[in-house]
Amino acid sequence: MADENGAARRAAVFQRIRDAHQTEVAEDYVELIEDLIGDLGEARLVDVAEHMGVTHATAAKVVQRLRREGLVQNRPYRSIFLTETGQQMASMARHRHRIVLQFLEAIGVDERTAEIDAEGIEHHVSEETLAAFERLTAQLQARRRD
């Protein structure tokens, strides 16, 4: 019985990781599209591909997937726009990224490394851990002010 419980727990962990990987690419793309619209006034496929460091074909494939999932709207030779659902996803991903980044910097990780690490961690961190990061960051920042 103990083996079954251990196996089930382990399977649940691996399932959570697989689920996070499924949304990771979508979150990165919707965040970038939101950034491009904010910075340039539009998100063109060529810009998405360049900023993601992928080929035009790869970016087109991902954008098609995002469209099927209801996260973006686009038409051939037109800009890419986030749907309300895509905007919500981008906002949530950005919020998680900010919390992780601030936590890493608060514990002494240099800015460049913290930015790189936060990009990976943000997709895999649980809400419970994220809340702990927020609490600890606030405590560390308060100590620095005192």
C-alpha cells in the first residue's frame, strides 16, 4: 500500500510538471505579444519570431495554437492581438514573474541571474510557494528599511 501511495504522489508531481510545460510556451508568447503591443503599438509575427529567437514558421505555428486556444486573434499579414483570456494569462504570468524576480533579488541573487531564473521558475511555482515568496520578500525588504 505504501508503494501505491508513493507512486501516486510521484505521478501527481510529474503530471503537474507536464501541465506546467504545456502552458509555459503559451504564457511566454502572450507576455511577449503584450510587451510588443505596449512598446511598438502592435505585435507582428516577424517581431514575435525575432524576440523569441525562433524561425518565422515556428512562431506562426505557436500563434496558430494560441488562436485555437482562444488566447490571440490574428489574420494573415495583420498584427496579433490578445483576447481577453490572453490578456488575463499575460497578466497572471507577469505577476508570478515579478514575485519570483523580487524574491530572488531579495535573497541576494544578482539582477541578470534573477531575471533568467525567474523566467523558468514562474511557470512551475505553486500558488502556495508564490505566496511564501511574497511574504519572505516583504519581510526581507522591511528588514533592509529598518
